[in-house]
Amino acid sequence: MYTTSGIFSKKEIPLCGHATLASAKVIFLDAAENDILFITGEGLELPIRNNGDNIVMDFPVYDTTPLETPMDMLRALGLTEVCKT
């Protein structure tokens, strides 16, 4: 088990995927095991598996809430509507 944190100029973020992936790669270079577990500063568990040439990260799934896209945002992106697919 390893701990990880993403500390940026203003605050710590709950999960920094790129930094965690890079850390896992370094750990797997010398580790005998193919499965490791990272624990974030907020206690979030992130299992990671060395799958041959690939590193597989099992990210948590969060509940989502549908929102309306503000027209100002659409205009800033040069869009007039949201296409739901």
C-alpha cells in the first residue's frame, strides 16, 4: 500500500491521475507484485494493476447530476446548442 497526494500551488486535490500513473510505473520497475494500492489524502482507494505492457488504474465512479449548459459557455465555445448523444 502506498499513499499519494496531488499538491498544487493553491491546494491539494483528491486525485492526480497522471502523477499516480507515473508513480505506479516507477514502483512496478522494482516490485515483485503486479497489484498495488494507493490511498489518497482523503482516504480514496485506487487499485492499480501491472498488466504486462499496460498499467490499469481502477478509478472510482462518482454519482453525477445533469446540469443545463449556460449559454455564455456555449457562446464562448462557438456553439449554439448541446447535442446529446
